[in-house]
Amino acid sequence: MTSVDVTATGPAAEAVRRHVPDLVHERFASRLFDTDATLWGPAAEPEASKRLGWLGLPRSSRPLVGELAALRDELTDRGVDRVVLCGMGGSSLAPEVICATAGVPLVVLDSSHPDQVRRALTDLERTVVVVSSKSGSTVETDSQRRIFEQAFADAGLEVRDHLVVVTDPGSPLDEDARGRGLRVVNADPSVGGRYSALTAFGLVPSALAGVDIEALLDDAEAVVDVLAEDDEGNPGLRLGAAMAGTDPLRDKLVLAPAGTHVVGFADWAEQLIAESTGKDGTGILPVVLESVDQTEGREQPDDVTLVRLVDPEDEPTVTDGSSSVVAVGGSLGAQLLLWEVATAVAGRILEINPFDQPDVESAKQAARDLLDGGSSDVDVPQSVDGDVEIRTTGEEGLSIAATVEEALAALLTRLDTDHGYLAVMAYLDREGDSPLAGVDEALAARTGRPVTFGWGPRFLHSTGQYHKGGPATGVYLQITDTPREDMPVPGRDFTLGQFIAAQAGGDAAVLHETGRPVLRLHARTPEGVARIADALRAQG
């Protein structure tokens, strides 16, 4: 057994049998590790030629081990032992799972919600802030950086002693930070954000928090040869074929921990798969579950493949032949590389470019337009139910609902019971809004369909691409709120509260423009969030 193991049953196993021999014959694996940019067709070649650096990271990232160990020692000697990461998408999701699995604390700030940002502004004298952005133009991360720099200055602390920048060489952020004497660690510019787990974006915050990143790289390097081998036992080929090669395509991939020691892995894989494959009207929608127990006693829909995230030492679970099930186990470093390879394989099978994200920018632009004084139909409440405003984009049925329950019921009538999914998108303080815990499970039980739950705005850098570029089979529920206290952004003419409202409004507007049904429930008070949560559970 290698240090990663992939087994498949049912339609997923048939997909492996159908596609892997062809992939071996085409020498896909060896050509991939030779960074052959032609593997995804002529249209993808220009982008792919600039985005394959991730394949060599288990070796090329080695110089960071000593550099970061020295930096951590320097910080520790000065009593700086609390690490806050400001980043979005791949810049935050990989360090979050790496640190959680290692059991070391890391404050991940991947939100523009003022209540969540304010909560991170504590213990500044012992805090180092890692600002992670390829270009520095990510508005969320730039706003967080400005707020922390102001907070350090107000506390009489030298910013250069408490800030580390991770960015691409030559980026505007790189030039600005170096010009101000800040510490900068450059990442490999030939790696896209969602494939960047083993670059400086994944390793800097993890190492400063106390993770043994050398062991992580060792685990990844241990599987390079088997993943690069043109062999039918190659786990990367097998997993990619099981994900994308079922006939007809089972385009919902349910990711469920089933004994794995890796904490939160599905959240990282969700971003990798959704943003890489959800485009051109096709794609694979990851559905993250808390536990495989949520699948017990439920019939698996015929558009779903279940991925059990297991300990590699566990005995394989036997399923009936009609269920499409994949079991994946291995060390964290090995699995990071495995799933990246499998996603590249899935792109080949789906005939899409797995390295671009053509629909992410649309929501960003819509948010900028709203910040600049534009308007959107979703800005106007259609009706008010207690502490909750019901906002719609004018879809028939949704716009005449008088109560939260009526609006939810009207939205769910739009859900395709054979191929649809419900996306719950909560633009809230993800650390403080516990009333929403478990609502996705209740809604899945009620509808019998896959339900995803994403915290905004971070999901915009993940499943947000699939929502707009993937199959038009979803219905969308936005939940927003009025922050307890807004927060200005130094040097900008907007507040965080205005920004996150614009992000939600822009996202809803783009979904509406692409023909997706959107319902927005806005909580005026914390009690309003609880009211919405109760209504969602009642639906289940």
C-alpha cells in the first residue's frame, strides 16, 4: 500500500475501469508531472502553461523550512506567539486544515464581517499577522491589513515587528511591503491559489503557528513517484476518474469524514474541486458533511458519489453495487497532492480548463459597482417578518411571500428533485452565529437533495465559481445581517459593513442575471438570525 489509498465501488468503480486505461495509454500522469500544458486542449494551454508549478512543490518548497524556523524562533524570543492569517480562498483554507490537523492554534480571518474582524483585534503585543494575497488586490485581505496596521499603530507597536506578507514576487503588494521595510516571503508565481497548499501561502502561517512543515513536505514527496506513474493503480488517476467519469455524470460529490485523522480536509477539497471544475455549464459540486453518519439510513440519489475520508489502516467498507462510493485515506501532505492531481484528471475527463475561474470576477465587479453607488433589486425589502427582511430579485412566488416560512417554501418549489441542489450562503460572523449549525442537514432531510452551506464572503473564492459557471440546477438562499457595530477601513471610503453588504448584493445580482433563483433573508438583529435558523430547521 502507498501512503495514499483510493478504493471505489459501484458506478465510481465502473468509471475507474472505463477511464484509467485510456489515461495510462495517453501517459497522462507522466506528462502531467513533466508539466505538459497541452493535456487540457488548446484553449486551456495558455493558462495551464503558467499554473503547473504545484507539481514540484514537495521539493521546491524545501528552502522555506529553515527560513521559517528561524523566523518563528525570532518571533518567539520577542514573545510573539499568536498567529493571525488574513487571506481568502486557497490562501486560508490550506493553512486552516494543516494547523487543525496538527493541533496548533491559528486565527483564520477570511471574512469582511466587522464583528468577526473586530474579534481578532486582541492581544496585539503577542500577535503576528500573516497577510496572504497573490497580488494584494483582494479587497477583503487589503481591508484586514489596513485595519491591523492601524490597530498596531494605535497600540504603539511597530508594524514591521508584527506583520509578515506572503505574495507573488513583483506584485503591487510585494513592492509596497518591501518599500515600507516589512518582512516579505514570496510564493511561487506559477501556482494558482487553490493549488497553493504547499507553497509559502500554506507553509508560512502553518510554520509560524508551530506545524512541522518538513514532515508535511516529506509526506507529499513520498507519493510523487506513484502519482507520476502511468499505471492503472495510480491513485490520482483512479480518484479523478471516479470523480468525473461516471456515466451519466454524478456531479454531486459528497465528502464525509469516516475515521480520518485529518481535520477539516473537506473544506479545502471543496474549494479545489468546485472552483476548478464548475464552468462551461458542467462541473462537480462538493457537498461537505460533518460526518459520514449523516448518510446512514438515507438512499443515495443517482447523481451523487459519496467519498468516505478514512484512515488508511481501516478495512474497506462494503457497499451494495448500486451505490457510487469512494474511500480515500492517507497522510495530509500526501492527500493534498493526491487531490490536486485528481482534480487535474477530472478537468481532462470533463474537457474543461481546471486552472481558470472565469465567473469569480463577475461577483467582484458587481460588488464594486454597488460600493460605487449602484443599486440592485436585492437591496429593497419585499416584505418584513418581525426582525427579518425578505428580499428577492423579483421571482414569481418569492416576491409575494409575507413570512420567512412562505418564502422558503416558495424557493424550495424551484428545486429540481432529480438533479438540483440548495446552496445556503451565510454572509455572517461564522464564529458567532452558532444558531445556524446543522441547518444544512435539516434541509437535506426535508428535500432529499444535496445542500451546501457556505460562509460569505469566503465561499465566493470557492463554490461561488460553480454557482455561476456550473450546471444551472441550484436554488440559492442568502442570509445577511446588520452587524452589531460597523468598522471603517483606514484609507478607504467604505466600511466593512458596507463592503460585505455589497458583496452579498453583487453575488445575488449575478446569480439572478444567470437565471438562478435567489432568496435573501436579512436579519436586522441577532434574534433575526435565530428566527431564520428556526425556520430552516422547521423546513427539515
